[in-house]
Amino acid sequence: MTVIEIKNKLHQQIDLSDEKLLKMIYALVKEYKEEGEDIDEARKNLVMEERERYLAGSGKSYSWEEVKDMAINKKRP
């Protein structure tokens, strides 16, 4: 099922839903959105911390060959 098909089916279901189901759907969407914002903010903070370490010269840099080797061999530094 494509995303468009899912959206259309959800719209149809919402149009036919009673108050109880609508409140449950709303609570689920609200919780998902709030969690997503927290994750996005945490990810942004992590990237900024790594950037600051890199700019200060204390971060680790990798050559293209090292990166490629880690990706091929599924190794993490």
C-alpha cells in the first residue's frame, strides 16, 4: 500500500469515526509529534557537539578509504 493510499484510507476512517476514536487518533498523533521533536532536537545537539569538537581540533577525522572500509566491513570506530 502506498503512502497516498494509506492517507486516503485514514481520511475516510476519520470522516466516519466517533468522538472516542477521534480523540485516540489525536492523542497518538500528538504524542508522535512531540517525541519526533525531542529526537530532532537531540540529533541536532549531537551534531553541533561533534562539530564543535571538530572545529576545536579534538574530533577524529577519517580518510575516504577509512570510511569506505568501515562501511564495507560494517565496523564502527
